[in-house]
Amino acid sequence: MAAVLTSTLRLAAARWPVLLAWFLAGWLVRYLVIEVAAFFGATSSLLGLLILPLAILARLGSFIAMFLVLRGDMPAFRELRATGGDAVDRTATGPRQRVTEIVLVSILPFFAFYAAWQLLADDVREYAEKALGNIDYFADDAAGAGSRVLELQLDVWTIVAIVVAFTGRFLLKRYAAKLPRWTNLVAVYLESVWVFLTLFLISNYTGQFQNWIDTRAGTVWFESVKDAAFDLVAPLAWIWHGAEWAIGEAGALVLLPLAWLTLAGIVYGRALAKPTVALQPTHRYYTGVRDRMAALPKGVLRRARDVGADLTDRWRPLADALLLIWRAGVVPMGLFVLAYTVIDAAGSWLLLAGVRLIGPHELGAFWMNFDAVLIFVVNAVLEPLRLCLIAAAYDFCLRKLEERREAAAQDASAQDAGGAVTAT
């Protein structure tokens, strides 16, 4: 794992200016898009939320660009790209592979973990604050208009927007060979729209569903029994709250760096291993579904296969990346998580150091305006280093997998040679 840390520093030293430029570009575009979305969102929440996905796309695009900048300095990646073999370099430039295709396969997983770690909520909150500031220009009833800034219900118009975006993305992919290249940009936008609106609705209704669960009689009874048990046996409360804390911290400390590493695997897109689990053609569940599918009309069967292929294309890069990470080993990945956590904690320490260095100032006149600048500077310093660590860890995964394959090939050769000697 020491090689990962060394490679991280080497990547940062070689590519820091370019990485910083891409980070700043993504931040600037995101800021401008949120401003535009807030301008239109003051009159129509749906219109504003149709523009807001472009802000997340800007961040995704900057991260993808940063990953691709680093690939030329990743030794294992460079060797595999040069030697070929059974590794397919899906990030190579050419007519069959464009950056837009990498963005398309990255949108769904990136938006999902973007929402899971409240980054989506931060963008929506910033958009809502700016939209509320624009309401006076458009509405006489400011309070009523303000309540509608984030008012997105599961109504006809929202469903139509999601269906149109998903269908348009599906059709553009199917007829991509016959369409001009600029339609790839439209496909990227439509993909981001239906994913964003779906996640936004899920987050809204998940909160409402959780509130409904919390008010049920069974939940109230369970909470009362739990509190009574905690009052009788105090160590039970310590164990319960400790377990809740550990689970919550484990999600933030372990899952987030692994999610970033998975995103790197999707971006680099190297299918280095076949899935270990596959449906057997003779299995009764498989044959039953296959026979029912075969009985469908040919037109319906053709559409079903198209949809199935679309879903497979979405999730195969994610499965390949997870499998690659799993085969790298638990201990190296644990050390990677530790290094990621150190960088994450360094952000808090740098903020504290910046506050101490600047010294005491008036809260409203100074810190309410300057704290955002300080946070941005810290992120600009640490984000390129974080991406270098993720790229170095992914390169380590590639190296470990190739070492395993070489060892397996040597074992197979030794067994063949032993069998030949025995036969003679």
C-alpha cells in the first residue's frame, strides 16, 4: 500500500495544475448553472429543476476530466493499455468511444451517491436560496411563490417530463449510429434529467414515508418499550446508541471512499474480470422465464431485449468496478479508506488553521461572507489530492489483478508440464 501513497504524491506533483484547472472549471460552471436555474425557478419550480441537473453534470464532467488526465501517469493502466490482452481499454479515443459515453454510464451511479451523501441536498438548498432572492421580481405574493420554489409533486407534468426524458435518451442511444454526434449531448442531458427528477421525488417522498412510519402506533409502542428498557438497564442504552453511531460513521468513512473508487472504475471502464455469478441455461427459473419471453409477440420481444440491453449497459461497468475492487483484497482497501479519511479530516484541520490564522472578526460583517471563500480554497487544495489518491488506488487494483492472473497462468503451465512428464 506504500506504493499507493507514493503514486498519489507522484500524480499530484505531475498533474496538479491541470487538475486544479478542471476543478475550478467545474465549480464555475456549477455556480453559473445554479444562478440560471434560480432565475427561472422563481417562476416555475419544474423549469428550475429541469436546469439544475446541469450543475451536477458540471461537477461530474470535471471529475471525469480529472480522472482521464491522470490515466497517462498510472503505470498499471498504461501497461495494460500497451499490452492489450483480454483487457479492453474503453477510454481510448476513437469513433467507437467518446467522452460523452463515459459520462452517460457514470450519470446514474454518480447521481445516486451524490444524493446519498447529501451533496444533492446542498445544491438544491443553494438553488432554493437564490430562487427565493429572485421572487420579488416576478411575484406579488412572495410567500406563496416561495413555498413553490421546491414544490415538485408526483403529478402529470412531472411524470411526463421523466417519461419523455427517459424515452428520448433510449431512442437516441438506439439510433446513435444514424444521428449526428451533437445528439450525444442531448442524450447526456436527458439522462441527467430523468435520473435527477426521480431521485428528487424519491428523497421527498422518503421523508414523508419516514414521518408516516414514525407516527404509527407500532412505532410509538416500540419506542416507548425501548425507552423503558433503557431506563431499567442503562448499559442497553449505551450499546444501542453506540451501535447506531458506529453504523452511521461506518457508512461515511467506508462507503464514501469505496463509492469514489467505484466511480473511478466506471470512468476508466476496464472489464478485467468476468462475473463469478451467472444464470445457468438449465436452471428451471431461467428456462421458465426464457420460455415465457419466447411466447411473446416478436415486436414486444424485440422491445424487451432492447430495454434489457439498456439496463445491462448501465450496470455492467458498476459490476466490473466492484468486482475489481473486491479482488484487490480487504487489507489494501482498508488502508485506502484510512488514507482517504486522513485527507477528509485534513479539510477540517485546514479550516481550523485558516480561522486561527485570520483571527477574530465580526460574525455578520466578515465571517458570514468570508467562510465560503475559505471553504472553497481548502477544497481547491484537497480535491486534486483526493482524486490522485483514488486514481492511484484503482491503479493498484489493476496491478493486483494482473499479478493474480499471471500467477494463475504460471500454475496452469506448471500443471500442464507435470501432466506431460507423467504421461511420458
